[in-house]
Amino acid sequence: MARTPFLRVRFVLIALLALAATGGVAAHRSTATDIILVHGAWADGSSWSRVIPLLEARGLNVTAVQLPLTSLADDVKTTQRAIALMEREHPGPIVLVGHSYAGVVIGEAGNDPNVVGLVYVASVAPDQGQSLFSLLNGAQTPSPVGSHLVFSGDDPASPFVTIDPAGVEQDFAQCLPEVERRVVTATQGPTNFAALNGSATSPAWKTKPSWFIVAKNDRVIPPDLEAALAAKIGAQTTTLNTCHLAMLDMPFQVAQVIAAATRGE
């Protein structure tokens, strides 16, 4: 009888070691079922149209945010409202996904306690005090799309920025069929300079796990900059042979990365 407590302790230790060896310690894994997709500059929520059905087919709850693209603060507030709505309708852990400029947005909005992971798609992941423009201006490789930006609006200090048709054709959506490039040109969302120049204050990637898709043929955000940022934040990194609009060109691969993030893999 004196040996019984020892045997019980031994069996408990063996069980714990087995769980640890197989990744069964749930406290260290994300089990999110909620996804919030945040589009970048010159786009809207429909840029996720090919990814959304793939995620929903996996039983995930998905929302695509519609950013005003007027300022970083406005875009963060819009994303925070989407997070609050998701929390009410589908309580549970959330993974935030950001494309391009939205990497700045999800870094700020991702501090919500219900957000358990961040996915960056052909994006930037700025540190405190950095913006999309400051990262591009400091990059070793220039952004080819820069020569195709068109500034307009009533306020010279905060103009709205669009990409001319040649820029969409050659640098923004060059991996898509011609008819889709024309649609991107016609539907692009004018983006305020203030948003693109908005600086991060408290990026969530410092405290939460991250995943990063590097677009090998990106001509908006240089691929070497994306790779360097992914390494800096310690993200699980996937490199795809695609352009800036990875989610439209390779939706299955993008959906796989997002799904892996919901499982903490």
C-alpha cells in the first residue's frame, strides 16, 4: 500500500510528458475559430473574396473589414469595432489578418485581449514610430510602384493617393489576368496620405504570435523588406511566388496559412 502514491505520481508524470511531446498542452496553442480580414491601401473587403469561402469551408467565422482609408486612427477604430462585433456574435479567440498597409492596422488593433494571433500578407510590420512610408523610404530596394502614385484632393497636406493604370498593370496586380487588373484599377480605394504615414504606437506582434506571407514578386513592398520584417518579429514565414495581391492570385495557399494560425501552427 505504501507504494500506491508513488505509482500515481509516476503515472501522472508520464501522462504530462506524453502531452508535451505531442503538443497536447492546450495553454500554449491557439484554437481560434474567428477570423477578421483587413484589406490594404487601394482596396476594399472584396480583395478577400477568394479566401473567405475557403476559410468558411473549414468551419471558421469570417469578417472582412471595410476601412475608410482616411487615417491610421480611423482604420484602427474601424477594425476595433469589427473585433467587438465578432466578440458579441461569436465569442472566442480571434486571428487578425492584414494585407499591405493593414499590417500597421492589425498591429495596433491586435492588442485586444481576444486577439491571439496576427497574419501578415505581403505586408509591413512596423515597430513603434514606424509607418508604411517610413519603412518603404528606408528600404534598400525601392518600391517600383512609387513612380505611379497620383496625389489629389482639397488638402495639400493630406492628399488622397491612387495608383495610375500603368502602376496597377505593372506593379500592383501584375500576377492577375488582364480583365482583373482592369477591375482593380477601376475599383481601387483612394487612400489618404495620413493613413500611409501613420506611425505604429504599440505593435501587438511584440506580445502575440505572428505569421507572415512574403510575396516573392511584390513590386509594392519589396520582398526583401517583407522577409526582414518577418524575421524581426519572429513570424512563421511562408514565401509564395506571387505579386502584391497574393490573396487573389494564390487564395488556397493564403487560406492555408491563415488556417494554420488558428491552430497555432
